[in-house]
Amino acid sequence: MNLCRPDNRKSCAACCGLYNVADGTRSALTQKLGARTALFAAAERSVKALIKYEDRVRELENGAPLDPAIHVCKFTGFLDEERRIVGCLLHPLSPGNGGVDFRGLCYYGSVACKSFFCPAWDEIDRCHREILAATIDDWHLYGLVVTDVSFVRSVFGLLEESLGHPLDGGVLFSSRARGILAEIVSWKNDWPLRGSTSVRQSLYYARDAAGTGVNDTAPHVETILESLRFTFGIQGEMAGAEEFIVREASRFADSYRGVVYNNI
């Protein structure tokens, strides 16, 4: 499975600095990517014209990144008319490029873009990757979740601890537990205790750029909370958060077991 683009319903462009902005909400990023895509479509495919395009996008957006060490690529946009697939507008397969690779014009260069794979490719269990791909159909949420290795590991770890055994995809997708899992992973965008913040950060930036991140040896609930604090830029405690997470995990386990027991 291609983790960056597992199907034609969503993709991930977090490595392009997509969420490294003050307003990383879906609505704000949709507007920004839509404007870029339209400008790029109208641009001549020449070095001079594409540099001019980048300068124009920089003028229009005019915003400082949350993490100055992470470049926010101005060549990230929508690759399909339905606005489901986000990715590199300079890629040879992107609309209008005629098979020509323009990625040498980007900040990191063509070689880096061709060879980079985020930690999720190696560090998330294959079964869990497939479950996530089958559960999430939105590019915005998918990118936030799949790049946060610690969050993914701890969510599945907590759920499997609640069950007492590994998840079975066949059971999961034939039960209401699937919907509960979808609610749980959507915390990366709609965490009830996030407040009014528009920040939506992708945690692997902290891991790679600064060498810091959540504690992988911490209990699952604590790790999930650390990931959510980073995602939304939350400082301090969140009253009732631990109890809420444990309660949702128990609700998931009850729904999952219900299918198993009914099939015995």
C-alpha cells in the first residue's frame, strides 16, 4: 500500500509543510490549496513562469510558519478536480505537466522529494496502516493521523489492550466499532477539548526536525494526550481528558465484542 496515496479518495502532503501554518484547519487549507492550484494551472510550464508563480503565492499567503525549520512548499495543491488528492504540482504526473519533472524548482530539490519517506512507512504496523486507510477518506484528517506515529501506535495499543487481543479487520468492519474508531482518530482534527485554536500540527515535524516528541514508553492514554496537545498547541492540563479517552476505548471494545459474541 502506498501510504502517501493509498487510494483515489485521499492522500498526504504533510512532508510539504502543509500543516506548518497558523491556520491549519480544513477550510483554511482548502481555500489556500484551491488558490494555488488555479494559479498553477494558468502558469506557463517554464522555469521563469513557475518561479513567478511561487513569488506570487508567497505574496498572497504572507504568513510565517509555526516551525521555521520546516519549509512550507508553495507548490503543494490539489491534483484532481474533486479536491480529494493533495500533492506536488511539480510532479511529472500532475495535471498540465506533460510528464516533465519540475521538482528541481522546489526548496528541497527533485532528489529529496523522490527519496523521502516519513517514519510512518516503517514504524506503523501494516495491519494498522490498512485499517486507517479504510477508515479515513478525508485528505486533511488522513495527513494529520498517518504522520503521527506515536498517536497511531497508542490508539491501536489502547484499543487492543481494552480487547485483550489484536484487532481483526473482518470483525471491525462489520461492527459499529468501525464508526467509533473513526471518531477516535478524528480527534486529530476535532478533539473536544481543543478550544478555539486553528492550529493543526503534524507531530513528525517535532520528531525529525527537533529530535523531540512524545515519550514512546509512556502509557497509551498519556501518549495520546501529548500528541493532541502538540497538534492543537494546547498548554497545560485538560480536565477530564483521560477519563474521556478511556471511556471511548471501552465503548469501542464493547461494540467490537458484540459482533464476536453474536457470531459464536
